[in-house]
Amino acid sequence: MQQGRSQQLFEQAQRVIPGGVNSPVRSFRAVEGTPPFIARGQGAWVWDVDGNEYIDYLGSWGPLALGHAHPAVVEAVQRAAADGTSFGAPVEQEVELAEMICAALPSVDLVRLVNSGTEACMTALRLARAYTGRSKIVKFAGNYHGHADGLLVAAGSGALTHGVPTSAGVPEAYAAETLIAAYNDIASVEGLFDAWPDDIAAVIVEPVAGNMGVVPPAEGFLESLRRVTEANGALLIFDEVITGFRVAYGGAQTLFGITPDITTMGKIIGGGLPVGAYGGRHDVMQQVAPLGQMYQAGTLSGNPLAVAAGVATLTELRRPGVYEQLEATATRLIDGVGAAFARAEVPSTVNRVASMFTGFFNPGPVAALAQVEQSDTAAYGRYMHALLDRGVYIAPSQFEAGFVSIAHTDADIDRTIEVVGDALAAMG
Ligand code: HOZ
């Protein structure tokens, strides 16, 4: 695989951007090597600046359920751009996107659009604190809700990958407001409520963990969270930044039949442009300025290009048969990859929920962070590079999710399975 131009750009980038990247997980530090600089994408494929082509399972970390450069999204963005890129004033299409979100998510009566999942989660905490008058938050070790101070405590994703689950620069007093529970362990949550019965404003959870690799919720875990939060006067926040419109059109709350108090979103609702959102019940959302006293604002919130991409994406996703297609594609992939690992006699566990998945170098089961952390990350790194060399792009970290889109064809999947077999054989 040629990497001359990527190598040159990476060196150039490191002179002006910390680590040469604008988000740490892109740096390839966990798997070593040079990240390919991507020149373009089409459907399920991306091409780098050296002309290498890859079948893409990163999907920009989740937003691209339609694949790259879907014609409906491209046309919507081009049309919006021609009319002006930002006004700092209401536009018609933000109403349309908000209506689509409220119609899809049973728990959301009102929704506020922001610019990223980080912003959505950060604000959801402030909202829960404003609503309850309490200060503490419960989060789960290995869950990741973006990089706001109170959420970078025992965090997953890049924070886990790069060994800084609790970031430097977060004041101790502030981190102390974040209580840590164990994912899929309801007793750990109950213990925190026993210790701080009147202080916990909310429990925030990834209903399907995606940021320590995919870990599905254990049977009854989400139901128990709903019960325990309600019994203790705390709010339940579902971080559906990854799962929203991904595991079902109505997100994980529809898939599992749970009604959270607040939902955060991002990724798919922006169709690949920067969008986040938080929403919930009327009485909770009444706290948000200008209706209430909880302040949150943004120059580019509800940006016309971003909401146009979001509306186009959701319009495509709500067509009949789309989620069945995603399910079939993901099943074909995971069955084939699982068989290749079995043939190669490499101990592995593949966790999958709908079109999101992670293959762990771990005999399993992988149902908790402690088990995730027992995975062979060095083997993952070798595997990831062996795939990359053969034209398949997966996340450059064991602790992330992979995604299929409606653009992945059976031929793409079969090619991938063949490549996985070759890669495992080459690894020895
Ligand atoms: N939530 C994404 C990773 N799991 C964000 C990607 C990034 O950190 O760049």
C-alpha cells in the first residue's frame, strides 16, 4: 500500500495541529502507523490521497447510514448552500428536522438542535441539574458522551484508547460531581443512590455501549435503570448519539421499549454534517431558555446546510425496508467474519446490535468493561493494518464500533470476508 502523500501530509499536519489530527482517535497511535488521508468517498468506499481504495466500515464513526455522498444528501446540501450558509435566524428546514425527530422518538416532545454530540450531552447534564436542583451525575465507566469536563471521567472511546479515561484539566471538585457505575451492573447504580439519595440529578447511559466497542445492554438492565432513576427522583438520559436512527429509526428507546427523560443525539441526524440535539418531555424541556432558566445557545445551531443533510438522510432512512436491509447486510458480514475467525482458530467475540458491531480479540463473553479490557489490543492493531493493506478500513482502535450502511452491497461484504480470511492467514 502506497502511503507517500499521506505520510507527507501527516508530517506537515504535526507541525500545525496537535498530533497531526483534529480528534485523537484518528492519529493511529493505538495501532501505530500513519493514518491514510482521505480524498473522497462514494457509497461504501473511500479513496485516500495515494489512490488506495477501501471498503469503509468506519462510516465517519457512525453518521453515514446511507454511505458516502448519497445523491439525496449531496443535492440537499448543494441546494441549501446556494441559498446561503448561515443566518443566525430561524430557517424552515430546522423545523422539519425537529418534527422528524419528535415523530420518531417516543420520549421527545421538544428538541433543541446543537452542533455536536458533545454539546448535546454537556447540555443534557445542565438541563437535568436545572430540572432536579441536584448536582451529581451517574455515568458508566467505558461509556463516552463527548469531551465535556464532567463527562471525561472514566470515559470510553479515544479517552480509553489513549489511556486517559479521566482527562487532565478537569478540576477535581468538578469530577467529584460525576459518580461512576459499572455498565450492565444495576447493583453498582443502586449503591450510588444508597450513598447519595438526594443528590443525583441524572443517570446518563449509552443504551447500547458503542464507545468501548459494542456491548449490548444485559437483559433487564435498561428497564432497571428506568425503575431506579424514577424511584429516586433522578432523570434518565439516553445518549443516542450513535444509536439514534441507527439501531432502529426510533433509536434504542424504540428497540428496547424504554422511555428516557432526556435523549441526546448527533451523527446520523446530521447526515455527515455537524449536528447534535437534545430533547425530552415537555416539562423537562420547559427549563430551556428562552422558555426557562437553563441557558444554552449557538451561532451555528440549526445551520441550514446541516439540517438539510439531516432531513435528506432521515427521509431516506424512513423508507420501507431500509432497516431490514441494514440488518441483513450486517448479519451477512458478521456471520462470514465469524466463520473466518473460527477457521483461523483465532479466539474472538463479535458483539452486534443491528448495524453496529465490534469484533473483539477476546474469547468472550464481552459484556462488561472489565472483559472489554482483556482483549488483545496488539493483535487488533496487527489485524487492522492487515485489513487496511488489503483494502478494508475498520476503526483504528479495539474500543470502537464498526458500521454498515445501505450502500454496502453483498459483493462488498463477500469481498470483505475474503480479505478477513487472507488477513488472519497473513497474521499467522
Ligand atoms: N464518538 C466517536 C468515537 N467513538 C467520536 C470520534 C472521535 O472521537 O473522533
